[in-house]
Amino acid sequence: SQQGEEDPQALSIQEGENATMNCSYKTSINNLQWYRQNSGRGLVHLILIRSNEREKHSGRLRVTLDTSKKSSSLLITASRAADTASYFCATGPYGFNKFYFGSGTKLNVKP
Amino acid sequence: EAQVTQNPRYLITVTGKKLTVTCSQNMNHEYMSWYRQDPGLGLRQIYYSMNVEVTDKGDVPEGYKVSRKEKRNFPLILESPSPNQTSLYFCASSIGQYNEQFFGPGTRLTVL
């Protein structure tokens, strides 16, 4: 079974609005990462948040992590049409060398 | 330029015909992985390697083999491909298993 699950599966918003995606995972983690994928291309790393951090910012991105609920959220503020892509959370569980990706949220930003 | 390269980018083959997808990185990364991506299932790890000559199974290793004879290369081998291995494959590398991963452009494989 997958370590990470994203919610919602798809999200459609207007340019300028904020987009929020959520991720839940199952076991203790070292860190949680968010990636972006443009239509069938390779994934690009966006941001990494460690298990002892609660919030992290990078440009228009804001990530939160709640280890007690085993969940994270990615907020993209003032979205642009160029933000249209799929977004994945990924985790590396403590004590394991494997890496797990969620099934992704497909974001469509309408101009 | 720091990058992960994969070849071929597209491949159509027939059931049972052995094939190899190459992966190479120029960042001196120790951790390398292969993933497959199928609609609705996200990315699933096939195999990973912690360093030269150290490989281990991911979540979906059946039907695949890998080797890590050099630090920069991590080929994925399908000894006898079957139609259920039709997928989009990605190679990735990182400094360590908990670090940011750099992805290759992907290989779209169709097995008839």
C-alpha cells in the first residue's frame, strides 16, 4: 500500500486564487517532500520539510507538517496558469531505505 | 550541467524480448532509484541502490533486475517483458535516501 495519499485528486481554480493540497502518510518519517510534474515529464523537487519542522516557505509555496496527524499540506498562493501540473508528496520512512510517492493532485489553473 | 539521463526515451517491444533501460547521473550521487508511473497509482519504487554494488527491492520489483557496477550508472533490465510492464519509467538520484531526488526525463515503454 502507498505511504502517501493526496487529497483532492483534482483541483481546478482561477488564476490568482490559492491552491491547497493535502497529503497523509502512514508511518514515522525522516522528512516529507513535495514534487511537481508537468504532463508526463520528470518530477521536479519543490520543497522538503523535516519531521521536526512544522512549517516551511519557499517563494509562493507554504508547506505544513503535522506529525501527530501524519499529514502535510502544500499551499500555492496567487496561482498562475504555469502552475498547472500534478503535485506529489513523497516520504522516506524512518529505518527504511525505500521512498514512497503518493498518487498526486492534478491542479488546473485557468487563466 | 547536473542531470540524470535515460535511454531510450520511447520503446515499443514484444513480450519476452529482453531489454535494458540505461540511467546515468553526473552528480556523484550515492542513492539511485527506478520508479514506474501508472495512471491513478502515482510513482512506485521498483529498485533502489544505496551505493556501488548495493541494491535492494522497492515495492514492485517483480520482473525487473538492476545492477550498480559504477556510481554513475544504474540500468534497469527486463529479462522477459510482459504487457503489464507497459508503463512510464523514471530513474532518479540523490545524495542520500532522505535527500531531494533528481529525476530523469522518463522512458515510455510499451510491451505488445
